Amino acid sequence: MQTPLAEQLRPSSLDEFLGQDHLVGKDAILRKMIESGNIPSMIFWGPPGVGKTTLAFIIARQLGVPFYTLSAVSSGVKEVRNVIEQATISGKGAILFIDEIHRFSKSQQDSLLGAVEKGIITLIGATTENPSFEVISPLLSRCQVYILKSLGKEELLRLLASAVSYLEKQHHKKILIKEEEALLRISGGDARKLLNAIELIVNTEIDQDPIIVTNDKALNIIQEKLAIYDKSGEMHYDVISAFIKSMRGSDPNGAVYWLARMIEGGEDPLFIARRMVILASEDIGNANPNALLLATTCFDAVHRIGMPESRIILSQTAIYLATSPKSNASYLAIDEAFEEVRRSGDLPVPLQIRNAPTKLMKEIGYGKNYKYAHSFDNNFAVMEFLPEKIKGKKFYEPGKNKKEEEIRAWLRARWKEKYNY
């Protein structure tokens, strides 16, 4: 069986490693630690195909210590204890890499604590999920968390050029990339997806010379064959995307179909529930505030009940979210506010809404002219709550749905022309 191209091209040193310059570029923090030969236990958090596993291999290779790797999908406490025992016997210290560490249960994570704390093993965990939620606090406190980012266009093009050169030598044929936009879009910033895609196209067109790659050809071949070709679980991310987009697009039929695909494929039900909590706020928001309540309750219920009964709870919630009115106004509002903060910096808080816990603060105007809303009609008093430089700036634009039109009217009645509601 032929080794996948992604494995054949896996870099073996930091100089060959692509991307993540903020961590392993010249003078970056992680690179300095690796070169010093002294690294802490750490968690790599980031999307698939950005180099989490590769970076762990490179670290172990450069440090020259025993290296053990486990997958949280197929390993448990027994396998962890075996590694700890071997590392203890060797007495040299060892690196234990655990892929998808977010899939480890609390008891499985607990089994790592003693060895990590005593320095018997240096743990490197890889996760696509927020470790704050998925890694137990005692273990997380003993690890540094490093965020890995999706690869950018320039990095993907460099990787594509390297892959083409390698495949040309392997097959003794010329490969011409006439259009690369489809390949980049298919990759989604995932190096493994990009390499899988170009390898699949070349293998499909192997009778041609030269092999010419266009956008149409890439899309036709990938859409027809990728689901069969992709044995390593990459389709997982396409299916969750289809599930989210079905709910966002108000199609309960698409939502339950992709939900069934995920459940049948053994997906973690909490992963599904968590995605629905995010969607309830990002895509529905105040158009139907109950959506967030139901999605959060769903997450809790799935956690308590477990499978197979949780499939019913997940289905009910997915259908409710799909059939709810949609608004991304809250999502847009906070992103707009972030942009303003980054653009204008730390603007001073208006004096009238500053806290005034001391006599001196009161004397210099902190809290002066503050109007306590509950002392006024309708529990509202006109005041300025934004810094002087950006007063009147509107971040929240209510969506065009029944509930938020009511919110718009409520705001207009109070703020008149100030925010142009």
C-alpha cells in the first residue's frame, strides 16, 4: 500500500516546517525552547492539517529523547500507564504525544497527571477543540497552550509547488497547475487536504502527459472521489460544515441528514451539541433568544444522558435551530467592536460612568453626573456611555426579523436620532 503524499512530504526539521512563524519562526518562543533542549508539557490547539503532529515529531527528533504516540480515539488508561512505565524504566525522560486529546475522558486525563508533574514524561497533546473546555484543569495548569493557525495562501502555494515537484520526479511526468484557486479553496488552509487533493488529481489523470490541473478539473475529480479516497477522517470537517450550513440555511431535512451521518460515523455527540450552542448565538441570536437556551440545555442533556438516546435530543435541537428566524447581528456587533478597539486603542472611560470608590476619585469627577437609570421614567436616562472620540458609533444593527424589529423600535424610542435606529 502506497504511503500518502502528506506522509511522504512530512518535514523532519524546523527549517523545513511550513507556517506557524509566530511559534517556530526565527526568535519565536517555541523555537527558542526547542533549541535550548528544554520544553514544557504543552497542548497544540488548532484546526486540522496545520502541523500539530508534525511539530511534535520534530521536537522529539531534535531533543533526541524517547518518543511515544497515542491516539485518544483508540487508546485508554492502560496504554497511558504502559508508556509511563517504559519511560520510568528508561530514566531518560520521554515525550508522549496524544492526538485528539480532547477525546480523552476525565479518568484518562487523570492518569497522566502524576507522570507529567514528576517529569517522567513531557506531554504534547493535540486538539481541534478549545482546551479550556476539553482538558481538565489540573492537567491544563501543567501545560503551555500554543495556538496553531490555518495556513495562508502563500504557504499553501509553496506547499503545492513542493508537491508538484515531488510528484513529477515520482511519475516522470510534467504537471502544469494552470489554475490553483479551486485547490486552495478545497484545502481550507489544511495542508493535508491540499496534498490529498493534488495526489488524487494526479493519480486520476496519470495517463495524461502533461497532467494539466484547472479549477474545473480539480472540482470535478475531488467531488466525485474524495469521500472514497479520504480514509483518514478529513470528511469529518466537511460533514460538520454541511450540518451547520443546513441549520443556518433553515433546512431541517439537511440538518437531520448530516446529523445522522455524524452519529452513524461515531462522532462525539458533545462535539455536535457544542457546535449547535455556537450556532444558536452566531446565526440566530436575538431573533429567537430561546435558541441559545435550548442549545445549552441540549449540551447539558447530552452530557448527562449519553448515547443512543441523545440522538433524539440532538435531532430536536437541530430541527428547532433550523426552523428558527435567523440573525447574525450580535456576531457582527462584537466583531465591529473588536475592530474599533484595535483601531482606536484604549480610549478613556467617560468620567460619569467611572467607578468612584474613594473620596479623591469623587473629588476629581469620577461618577459625577451619572444618572441611575432606575430613578427615571421607563428606567432610562440619556447619557454618553462611549468614549468621546467614538460617541454615537453604532455597533449593534438589529436584524430584519420580528423580534429584533421590536428591539429596534425600543431603542429608537429611547435614543431618538443618536444612533439612527
